[in-house]
Amino acid sequence: MRYAKLFSLLIISVIGLYGAVGLYFLPLAGFEGDLTRIGMLPEKMFGWTKPQPAIDPKLLRSASWQEADVLVVGDSFSGEKIWQSALVKRGLKVRTEGWNNIRGLCKDFQPWLNAQGYKGKFVVFELVERNIESALNKNLACERTEYHPSVGDNKASFSNHKVSFGRMSIGIQTQLKAMQYSQISGQINFTEWQPTSGTRVHRIDQGCQKFSHAQCQDALFYSSDRVTDLPDSTVDSIATLNSRLGDITPLWVFMPDKSTIYLHPDKQFWNKAEQRFNAPNVLRTMREALDRGVVDLYPANNSHLSTTGYLLLGDLIYQHISPAHSTTRQKNAKISN
Amino acid sequence: MLFNSYAFIFGFLPVVLLGFFHLARVSHRYAAAWLALASLFFYGYWNPAYIGLLLGSIVCNYVFGLWIAKNRVQESNRKPKIQNPKQLLFVAIVANLALLGYYKYANFFIGSVNTLAGTQWSMGSIILPLGISFFTFTQIAFLVDTYRGEVKEYNFIHYVLFVTYFPHLIAGPVLHHKEMMPQFARPSTYRINWGNIATGLMLFTVGLCKKTLWADPIAAYTDGIFAGVASGMTPTLYEAWCGALAYTLQIYFDFSGYTDMALGIALMFGIKLPINFDSPYKSTSIIDFWRRWHMTLSRFLRDYLYIPLGGNRKGKSRRYLNMMATMLLGGLWHGAGWTFVIWGALHGLYLTINHLWREAIADKLPRLLPRWLAALSGGTLTFIAVVVAWVVFRAADMTQATTMLKAMAGISYYPVTFSEVLTGKLLLTTDLSGRDLIKLLLPGLLWVWLLPNSTRLKFLGNNLLLAILQAAAVIYFLYLAIEQFGSYSPFLYFQF
């Protein structure tokens, strides 16, 4: 045991020092947005500051299969059930399922849906732009629905500010990234910087009129956001999937990537989908909101919509499934198919 | 406060350790009192309201202990006594069990009565104080031993410390005063022993790694599969086995991880706690398993339940009855629920079969199998029996347990082919990745089957290079384990 003291003191000093530094920067490892978390940039730089509307938690509860008027199958844009609250508020009963819960819109979707006891007329299929192609291909290949419901996510609470805390080393790295960003973004010709492989910071034209965060001239985006428009074959794939639905009325909602809204708004896919399937033109609606001066439509720190943006989306979708629109839409969809 | 938290590792532990050895230079009494106060703070960090309950329980049991001891001495000296010590012991044990019964079992019994009789009685929601089963059992053992005349020391500070000593207070090991009180009284405990600190640091690191690198990640899969079954889904055969194996590893790494940390921390303070696990999944029989799993609870149940019930002294049939009663109560000790009772009954049945086998067949027949093959087949059978019982232990109710067990037995399961499993359909009741689960399951199983028990770990300190290499390894693994912090992750045995 000659070296036990050396051994112990070595461990205590190294871990103690790491702990002291790590704990000092730990507050920086608390992230509200997915982009600040992945990009490891502090919320004090990119966290939104303008208040957002609150949602009554009662509007976030999912209806049972038997009582639902509308079924939503979606990704993380639907998972929080915030846009659905706009429908629930107007008296519709909405059930939400994730794409992962059903594994896709498989060949047996209609009989499977009937077997669940669903008597509603509409199914809203929501997909984010960057996943549209891969998700549609997966759906086309899917033979059998393998349903596995999510457990315990029927919300009874709502918060605009949900902070998740990361590890101690993340706090230290966040501090280093913040210093790097301050240095790089101060350069005159700064346009873009990639803090991590998953995210990029982009200078936004008139950014401070669009965002409320401290560094409002810049916003964060996913690196995997699509730059180019979606091919026409995407629209054909949707027609094939619609043919699996029988008497169910589908409503395809394609969420533009955040980059599409702010950096590449000239894409034509949404116009084509609207013409062919009467799909809600989310891109146009969001661009119009920006033109009206809506701040933090997408918060700078998040790849998802703000509560304001979700409510706009909910209103748009409601317009498409409200009874006044249903007859026309059904006719259009059938003609296109 | 959790061992696996920043507050404990970077705040509480160093402050208490420094304070203890600093005060020990002035007075051993001060150092012991400091440790007792720190232990109460540790307990109260969770819910200060229950410090009163803990202190009340300590003071009452200490007073009862003194009273029993005094009357026992008077009885043995044939002096006129005030109270019969046996009656005092009875009252004290009933009071302890009443406290435990109220907090842990009242709602369970009322619920069961309501189900049977169709009544609607209610006691409202009762919050279970942390560690109540542990500190109640520890003190019952103290009272019984006082009555038996086996208690030698009644120093109040040492008694408070014996009950509250923070490394064991919440989830054991279940301590015996005989192994603790002499250590608190020994002067060498109050001197820094760098060898103990070094080994303690190593043991703590192994325990922390078990918890954060295995138990917590694998818990997501256990929860996912059992939650899928709870929501009405039928698992595949492969998935049911994966869920059962995942929980088998989770509970071992979680509980033995906690115990390793407790032993390691105690050792830094110069205190040796009893071993609680001895590689239980290497057991070659169920009898062997109960000598290796939660050893201090097995010891308690044997000494204070099985033997007082008559043990094996009153004939064979009574012996099996005693064994079954002990295991049923051992099951109920884990929680107020029928799944725990059935888990205890299953192990009681296993033990009975194991003893019958030994008496009727194994001891009478010449060895037919080579030793290694007998150990392998015994070990496999024991492991499967233990895994099956864990399914009942983990399930929220017997319906869920039955669904899992039917799928494991191939009676009723969601059909998938093996080639589908290989192409990504291992898990269907949850969105989690089957490939990632296998990455945890396989090394976890290899660990529990092949590696030596963590308590064999010892600092090798006679070579400078070796000491530095060991320090580097401990720092690396501590870093890895600390990097997993960030969300609240209590130990499974806190609920028992």
C-alpha cells in the first residue's frame, strides 16, 4: 500500500478539478431547443424572449379510437399535439399516433384502422420535408401494420419552456462553442458557421425583425435540411399511398424544413401538392406570416415551430377538414387519383 | 440524495469525509456525531419531513433496547423486576411492524379487502418513507439481540450512527449491530487509512459504472417492453426473453451497483460493511442463489424469521412450511403487491424442490455427470428459474406477467421469423433499437457470468507504475460514469 495515498490524491484532484470546472459551466448545458442542444450553443444567445401563447392542457388530450373524428399520424411536429389543439378547441376529437407507432402507412392500413374501431372520416398524415422521400419509400414498401402504442404520453400539462439538462462536459463544450461563435460571427463577411456536424448558424436577412433572441441577426438550422426542391416522383408516391385508403379521406401535411422557410422559400413542391391533393400549403402560409411580421415563427433555437407557428398550422389544417371544405376536397382528391 | 448525483460526489461526500477526519483529530465522539448528523442530512435531503419519523424510531427503539437489557439483567440476577423483557420485546416489535405496516402495507391490505368484500374503504395516499424497511429490520434485529443478551454496547451516538449511517440507510446492506458497533468504537476507524480510501474509490467507481453504464441504459428497454405489454400488446418470443433478461441484468447492476458504492464509501471512512452480493447469477442451484443474492436480507430472514419459526428442527414438512412462510414474507418485504408475494412463493417453491432433489436424489445417487457438466446444467436451470421469477417481480400485475411468461414459453406470442429478427424486428412493442439492446445484454451477461465479484477488487499499491495505471483507469471510468448524469435516476431498491 505504499502508493495508496498518491493513487487516492491523484483521483481526488483530477476528478475534483473536473467537477469544479464542469459544475461552473453546467448551467450552460440546460437547453430548451433541439438546435441549441445539438449545436451546443447557449440558450442565453439563441433562446427566444418574446412571450408565446399558452395552451389549455385539456386541449392536448388524445381521443380514443372509437370517439375520434380525426386521426393524425405524424412525426415530432405532431407529437406535442399543439397544432391539434386548434381543432379540439373547435369541437373536433383528435387522436394522434406517431409514424413509429404504426410502422408506416402499410398495405393493410384501411382494414387495420377499421379493426381499431376508428369511425372518423379524416386521417391527417404529417411529414417533415427532410424525411418525406425516405418515409414515403418506407410506406410504399410496408406490407403489414405493426401497431405499438406509446404509453403514458397523454398530456395533462403544457409548458412553453421545457429545459433538458445535459452532461457536465456539454456545459464546458458549450462555453467553448459560444466563445468560438462570438469570434467568428463578428467578422464582416460572416454568413454561415457549422458549430457541430448536425447544425449550422446562418445570418438572416433582417433577422431581428423575425426573431427575438439575443443574437437575432443569426439563427440555427439543421445541417440535414433540404436545399433542393423535392422531385415530382414524390407526388406520385402519395397518389399510390392514397389508393390504399379506400373511403378514408387523407390530408397530407408537409412541414417545410426551417431552412426552406427562411433561406430557400422558392420551392414548388407545396404548390404541386396543393394542386393535386389539396394539401395545405404550409410553406405559403408560413411565408405570409413572416411577411406580416410574426416574430419567432420558428424559434432560433428549435427546428420546430413556436406555439404561435403551431396555432397557425392548426388553423390552416382546420380550414381543410372543416365540413365546408370536405366535399370539395374529396372530389379533388379522387379526380387526382 | 443519490450516490449518482453531482451533489453527492462533488459536495456531500468530500465535505463529510474531510469533516470526519478533521474532527477525529479533536475527538472521536465529535467525529461520530458529525457522521450521524451528516447521515440525517443525507436522509432529509429527500424529504425533511421524515427525519422526525426516523429519529422517533431510533429513540424509541434505543429506549426499548435499554429497557429490555435492564430488565433482562434484573431477571438474570433474580432481582424483583419491573417488566417481563419478553413482553417488552413483543411490544417493541409490534410497534415497529405497525409503523412499517401503516406506511407500506395499509393501502395494499385495504385494497385487497375492498376487492374481496366489495367495500370502498380508503386511507388516502400514503408516501412511503425512504428506507423504512431497512431501518425497521435493522432495529428489530437489535431488539431481539438485546433480549438474547448479545448486545455489548449501548453508546447512543454509535447507535444513531449504526441505524442512520448514510451509505446503507436507504437500500442496505441490512446491518447487524454486532458488526458495526465495534467498528465505531475502534480508534483506528478515526485515522485516515489510504489503503482503505484507495480500495473504497475503486469499489465506488465499479458500483457507479454498474449503475450508470448498465442498469440505467438497459432500464429503458425493460420499461419499453413491459409498458408495451401493459398496453395490451403481445410480445414476440424473442422480445419477451429480451425483456426478461434486460430486467434480470437491470436489477442486478442497479442493486449490486448501489451496494458496491455503499461498501466503497463506507471503506473510505474506515468502516467495512458486509458483502451483499457474491456473483449470484453464477449460482448452480437456488439454494446457492440465496447464499449469493441480497445476502444480508437472507441472513436476517434466516436468523429472525426462519429459525424462530422452528427452522429445520421440527421435522421435514414443518421445515418446508417454514421455508415457504419465510420466502412469502421475504417477497412481501419487497413491496405491497401480489406480484411480490407470488415472486416469494415461486422462490419458496424452487427452494423446496431444490432441497427435495438433494435429499431424495442427488445425495443418494452416485455422480452420473462430470462435475463441470452438473454445474453447467444446474447453473442454466437456476438462471432460467430466476429470470422467470424476475418477470413476476417486475410486472405491474399478474396479467402482464402471464402475457410475458406465455410468450417466453412459446405458448402465446406474436409470430416473427428468426430472419425477421435479424433484419431489425427484435423489438416490436417499443421503438427502441434491438441492436442497441443486444449491445448491452451480451456484455452484461458475460460480466455477470465470467468476471470475478466486485468485492474481490483491491488496490495493488506496491508499484508506482501500477498505481498510476490504476488511477488512470479509475479516473477514466469515473469520467464515463459521471458523464451519464443529467436526469434523476433513483435506485430500484429505494422503493422497497
